[in-house]
Amino acid sequence: MYVAPLSLLMQDRKLTFRFPFPVHADESLAIFLLKLLPRYSAAELVRSRNPEDWAKATVVVDVGGEYDAEKLRFDHHQRGFTEVFGNGFKTKLSSAGLVYK
């Protein structure tokens, strides 16, 4: 069964995400970690499956096929993804790991 990934988009203090069930732990933890930050602690959560919304977002998590920490894009579903926590680690990071890193 296909389960679409949870995405998280932030525009200023507004978070936009899609929230299919079941929810994966990495997506939930990524949102939790971001909500711990003062900038996003009071952010509103809104559903979106529209890639145009992702393009306008400040932060995108677990969707969009891109990992670029400087652009605040934290997806781990693209081909060729090899990001690990640091030297000596072999396990690829999830979206939560990318946000934490």
C-alpha cells in the first residue's frame, strides 16, 4: 500500500503539511523538532499537496525531492541520497535527522 509522505512547509509562522495516515515517525519528529524553535512554536499547521505551495515555503520537510540545508529543504526520498550524520556513520538520515543535523 502506498502512503504519501508527510510534508511540512513554513511561511513565516505558518506551517503547511500533508498528513496522510499512517503517519511515519520521522515526519512527526521533524515537525516536533521544528516546533521547538521559537520561530515556529506558534505556527499554524495547514494541509497541502500542491508543489506550488512547496516552492513558496520557507522550509520543506519530507517532500519535494531535495535536500539542501541552506535552502531549508529536508527530503530524503530522492535517488542518490547518501547523507549521514557525520564521519563514521553509515545509516542514511530521515527527514527528522536532516532537520536535527
